[in-house]
Amino acid sequence: MKYDVVVVGGRIGGSISSLFASKNDLDVLMIEKRQEIGVPLQCAEATNEVTFETVGIKPSKRYVCSEIMGADLYSPDGTHFRMTPDNERGFILDRKVFDKHLAIESAKAGTDIMLKTTVKDLIIKDGNIKGVVAKHLGKTMEIEADIVIAADGIESNISRMAGLNSTRRINDICSCIQYKMVGIDVEPNYMQFYFGSKVAPGGYLWIFPNENGVANVGIGIRNTNETAYHYLHKFISNLGGTPVELNIGGVPVSGNIKKTYANGLMVVGDAAGHVDPLTGGGIHLTAASARIAGEVAAESIKSENMSEGFLKIYEKRWKDQIGGLINQSLKYRKVLDKINDDEFNALARFLEDKDIWSISKREWFGLLKESPSLFKLIRALI
Ligand SMILES: Cc1cc2nc3c(=O)[nH]c(=O)nc-3n(C[C@H](O)[C@H](O)[C@H](O)COP(=O)(O)OP(=O)(O)OC[C@H]3O[C@@H](n4cnc5c(N)ncnc54)[C@H](O)[C@@H]3O)c2cc1C
């Protein structure tokens, strides 16, 4: 078997990169180890308009559960403030449907898809990646390709096989667990976030409304001996509601891996660390890098140059588009990591009656007087 491009992984990163490679007339194979695209769900399903714009589709009721107008944030002592961005719409996706929709679009553009097939190794000749070794129902096969795109998520073995350094410190991975719950009394169109060392150390707890009292209730934590399950159950014991689905997963919040290309290889999405380190949101960033990888694959093959000298343009383009956001969020996350519960409460009290988008420097300096230890955060914000 021989393809122009083999894409490893069949969710957001895999479907979007294969879609754009196929749209550019390449022969593309996407390989997914699960038997069904998008399953199991490992996501709280929140995204913004950028995701749809990147793919070139409209938000549709088929894969959007609810529209989001803002967020309610709760500090450790329960002080609450609301954020309502002026120019940005948010959405809670039905990701199982959305991921499958993207795979269908990719297949319609010409992508071949193999399910229940695991890529076990790379074919490497003279330092160039030339395809993959895959296993399907006990049968091992070699599939040649001019370019391999690694869209294999946080576990990304492919980048490691290619010799790229994708190891992360354990404290740079958010350990997440989530229930989809029925009978949750939550205001539609507003996401809720809860912070504090006793609620969600090193992360936050979320309630994202789907529709009709269904919500994603989950938590991501770091740097703690207790499990995410422990903290989530402590929280939901006062919440009521019944779980209908349990999701578990890790989110890389350390920023991108150092190098995202090699001879004949590009790495996209979670595998590349294309996740916002502050929020843990990776859907819109994965979409961006995946589209760029699909387009660069086409340029590379048309130029008959699959060397890393050519493919480094992939890294330049995603850095131009999303690198600044990832770096800035990483900076914020590191500052927030150092804020204790009292400081968070002081910040929440300050924001309680304000529109966060129109706070003057003078007002921020007023907060600094009250809580000098917030200096680094305020400096990062203004
Ligand atoms: C609990 C949780 C909540 C989250 N909530 C949000 C949120 O609300 N908003 C947001 O924007 N982001 C969220 N994220 C992050 C978001 O889900 C990811 O950034 C996004 O799914 C990344 O897509 P991907 O295609 O790069 O990787 P993945 O979605 O991880 O897909 C990788 C695919 O590759 C397949 N695969 C892996 N290895 C192989 C192999 N060797 N052979 C074949 N197939 C393979 C896997 O089976 C999988 O289907 C959340 C993550 C978690 C864990």
C-alpha cells in the first residue's frame, strides 16, 4: 500500500489535516486505533467560532448542543464574577457527532480511513520517515507514505518514534475526569468555573451546560496527591443530578513540544502540545495546526521535497498563527500557579462588580495596594 500522506489519529487533528490534504488532491489515509471515530469522549466540548472558521463550516445544531454567552467564575470563598466577552461566541459541541462529521467531510474529500488499526512503528529509510507499520485485527502491514502526520493525541508515540522530544513533566499534565450529568440546575448559555486548593488544586472544576438540564461536570487538577475523582465526587455530592457518562483524560498544559517536524513528518494538535496552557482548551488550536499541516503536506509533495528543511515552514506558520497565544497563556498559567486562595479571593472581590474588559490601569493599581502579592499577575494582565 502506498499513499502520499498517512495521518495517525482520527479525531479533530487527524480529520482536519487529512481533509485539507485530500482537498489539495493528495492520496490520503487516516488511521484510527478505535473502532469508532470520536469515541470515547475525552473532552468538555467547549470551543469558539475560530474552530468552525478554520475548517470552513458553520456552527450547526447537528453538532452544537448549546451556545455560550459568558462564564461565571467562583473563587475559593464563593465570591463570584461574570465574564461576557463582547466579540466572541462560545459553543458546547457534541464532540462524538462533531468528530465523526469531520471524518465524514474528510472521507467525502477523498480520504481513506482505517478503523481499529494501530500504528505500531514508523518506516524510516536513510533518516527519512517513509510510512508506518500498522496492526489491524492481528494482521501487521506496512503502509508507505511520503509524509506522515502525527495526530495521535497526548500519548503521541509517533513523535517519539521519530526522535522528537515530546516528554512532559507529570506536573505539566492536567489529570481530568468528567461526568455528563442529567438534572443539573445550571443557567443555560453560561459556563461555570470553580477555583481553589480545596476544590481543584492546580486547575479548576467546570460545569458546561449542554441543554435541558444536561451538563458536563468535570475537573482538571495538577500537583496533588488526591485523585481528580476524589475532588469531583466531593463537589457533586452537593449538586444533585445523575451521571450518564464518565470521561477520563490528560491535558498537556506545558505549551508546545520543542520541534514539531522531521524529515517526512509533522506533529499536530495535542501531540504537539497545541493546547491553551491556561484553559486546557485544545480544539481551536488543534484545528489551526491540523489545517496548516494538511496544506503544507500538499505543497511539499507538489515540490517533491519532504525534507525537514521544507517542512519547517509548517512550524513557522503555526507559530505565526497560534504560537503567541500559547506562550502568553503559559505565562499567565505560571503566574496563577503561584496565587494562593486568599489572593484569589481578593482578585474575585475586585472583579465582582466590574466589567473585566474595561478595567483601567488605575483600578488595577488600586488592587495592587490592597494585595501587593498580586503584582506579578497584574503586571502580566496590563
Ligand atoms: C477531560 C478533557 C476535557 C477537555 N475539554 C476541552 C474543552 O472543553 N475544550 C477544548 O478546546 N479542549 C478540551 N480538551 C482538549 C481537547 O480534547 C484536545 O485538545 C483535542 O481533542 C485534541 O485533538 P487531537 O486530535 O490532537 O487528539 P485526540 O483527540 O487525543 O485524538 C487522538 C486520536 O489518535 C488515536 N491514536 C492514538 N495513537 C494511535 C495509534 N498509534 N494508531 C492509531 N490511532 C491512534 C486516538 O485513539 C485518538 O482517537 C479536553 C481534554 C480532556 C482530556
